[in-house]
Amino acid sequence: MSRVQPVVSVRNLSKAYPLRAWWGGKGTVFRAVHDVSFDIAPGETLGLVGESGSGKSTIGRAVTMLNPPTAGTVAFEGTDLATLSPRALRRMRSRIQTVFQDPYAALNPRMSVGAYVAEAFRLHRPDMNATERRAAVAHLFERVGLDPAFMGRFPHQFSGGQRQRICIARAIALKPSFIVADEPIAALDVSIQAQVVNLLQDLQADLGLAYLFISHDLRMVRYLCHRVAVLWRGRIVELAESDRLYEDPRHPYTRRLLAAVPLPDPAAERARLAARARDEQADGLPGDLVEVAPGHWVADH
Ligand SMILES: Nc1ncnc2c1ncn2[C@@H]1O[C@H](COP(=O)(O)OP(=O)(O)OP(=O)(O)O)[C@@H](O)[C@H]1O
Ligand SMILES: [Mg+2]
């Protein structure tokens, strides 16, 4: 897909969750993600969009090995993560970070935010002493637009946007080359969302970061992402450069997603959703991806 070595290379990734049969019979599995493949180049942002339950977070957690895939491979800078020892995986994971939707849940309410960011160094940088850690944390606070004088404060003393900045400071502390951002702005005030997105862009330019950016916000995805993958029922149905995808969507699901503006009248909205369900029934399951133009992949339909 790209000429340079990708930071992340995902091949035929599937994730099935066991479904426990309540009647005591043999449990079956729910296939949340099925046969997904993509690369992300250094410094690139790949957007991942799709309706709720389509498997976006499952892919994000599989790629970082927080919740490993049931099939397929994830290679990070050319190394298959499944082949690493637990110790080597821990070391490698310092270079793969995640930023979540809810920064308050990620933070420890009883730990000062400075100590929280410093924890990254305590866990992974035994060579640093307390003074060095403090200086490094102060530098990170400045880098994400927070006053280092606030290092001793606790999470509840910050706004949502500031808390997300703290999580981002911790995510970049160990100089990762890849960050999974799972709905990082969805819980923030609209007025704050652009600031956090701009921070992510600045950090990408400075540090050469690659992002997997998971979002419901199709406008923000177009603005931020170089390429976009559209997920439907656990499968990629379309993948293309952002402008191309938005200007020339080919898969019926992508078209519906881009056209999906909820209607204010409940009866009209019910009718719209029913029509969409009928369309989806008629479409059947998406097939293999076909390259319809250079870099533009569409599932057979
Ligand atoms: N631990 C789990 N056990 C069983 N099923 C799960 C588990 N985690 C997720 N699922 C199911 O897998 C599917 C995909 O979930 P996932 O959280 O990846 O979706 P998503 O695209 O991130 O949705 P959202 O936009 O709501 O965050 C859903 O149907 C969900 O119910
Ligand atoms: Mg999710």
C-alpha cells in the first residue's frame, strides 16, 4: 500500500467474543471484527469510521494488544507483536499509546496529574531520577499547553479539555511513534474539540506520530485524516484518501453514512432507519476489497 515501511501493518485481523449460552448449551461466538487489513505510514493519520457497534474500538484495542485479536497479525515497525515475549511486548508498548474518549476515567483521582504523567517514566525509564522526571513532566505540560505550576493538582480540578491534554502528555511521554485515539474529542465541548485536534496535529508534525483516529465526527475525520477506512459490521467496506472518499464514495454503506443526518421528526426518522435497514438487508455481507482507482479500495457489493 505504501512504499515506506509502515509503522503499523494489520493483516486479516479478526476478533470474536464468546457468547455464553444462558440455557447451558455450548457457547457460540460473536464476530465483532472480520478479516480487516490496513497499513499506517509514519506521520500518517488513518481515520476509522462506522456506526456504533461496527467494531472500531475492538480494532483499536487489538492493534495495541490491549485485547489481542483472535486471528490475523499486527506488525509494529516490521515486528509481529504476537511473536514478542511479554517483556519485549511491554517495552514495545511504550512506543504504542492510546488516548481514550473519557480522560476522567483514564486518570487516577487520588494521584496528582504530575505524578500520573511521571508514572510513565517510573515504569519505563529506570535511568531517570526524581529531579529529571519532574523536569521532563514540566516540559510535557508546556508541550500540551498546560501550566507546569498545575502539576500538583488533582484531576477534578481541571476541565475536560485540560484532562484530555494531561492524557495526551502521558501518551507522548515515552516518545511513541503511534497513537490510537479512540473518540478523543467526543466527550468534549464543541468549542474545545478543535483545540485538542489542533494539538494532535501539532504533535504529529513535531514528533512524526502516526494516528489511528476513531471517530463519529465525519467532518473532523475529513479535516484531520489523510486516509479513511469505513467499517461496517466488523468489515472494511471502503478505504481511500479522505477527499476522495468524501467526494466519490462508492460503497452503498459509505454513501448512507455520509448522508446520514438524523431527521428531527421522530416518524420521519423511524421511516429513514427502516429504509436503511431494508437497504442493508438487500446489500448482504460485504465481499473482498477491490482497488477501483489507485489507493481507493471498495468491497464487492
Ligand atoms: N468484551 C466484549 N464481549 C462481547 N462483545 C463485545 C465486547 N466488546 C465489544 N463487543 C461487541 O462487539 C461489537 C463491536 O464493539 P465495539 O466497541 O468495537 O464497537 P464500536 O464501533 O467501537 O462502537 P461505538 O461507536 O459505540 O464505540 C459490538 O456489538 C459490541 O457489543
Ligand atoms: Mg467504540
